[in-house]
Amino acid sequence: MKISSVNGRPVNLDINTIDLPITAYASIAHRVTGVVLCAAVLVLLWFLQKSLASAEDFAEVQQILLSSPIKFMMFLFLAPFWYHLVAGLRHLVMDTGIGESLEGGRLGAKIVFVVSAVLILITGVWLWGV
């Protein structure tokens, strides 16, 4: 194990060997989904701009959005949206003082994962009509 020369504490920079708590995974996923949503907004704004250009472009966008690859792309945009929304709501609840303890944080992270998974499954059913 490498020792830091500043304070003598062990330094572990290998992310694969660090045992992260569930709250860390929830936080990392919240940040990653935020970045994905930034990219998604650019694509969705392009679809909006194209659909507003003319009636023909609107019909073209409608046809594009019905294709399977684009439905899958929309699923890849909506799944992070649901997770980011639920995790953001968790943060708002925590701002009121609820769930700030260690056990409350763990429970909140588990709730975020479960609720997000349910919403993501519902989105998949909605998109593909399974």
C-alpha cells in the first residue's frame, strides 16, 4: 500500500479495490445521469427545431421518432432522466432534514434505485407497447 508523504495515511487510488457504500453509487449515478441529460437535451432540441421548421419536417420527425433505433435512443435518454429526477427529489427531501443520517441516506439511496427501476420499466413498456 502506498503511503502519503504529507500525513502518513494510506492512499488508495485503485477504484476497483475501494468498497464504496450504496450512497456513493447513488451520488455517482446522479452525476453521470446529469451529464447524459445535457447531451440528450441537445439532440431533443434538434428534433424540436426540425419539427417546427415546416409541416413536411414535422411529418419527417414523426416518422423518425417511430423507428426502433430512435425509440431505443429515447429510452437511453429517458432512463437517466427518471433516475436523475428521483435522485434530485431525494436531495430536496434531504434539504428539509429528512434522511440525513447514515441509515436514512442508505434507505434513501435504496428507494431511489427501486423507484427509478420501476419508472424505467414503465417507460420501456410505454415506448414499445409490450
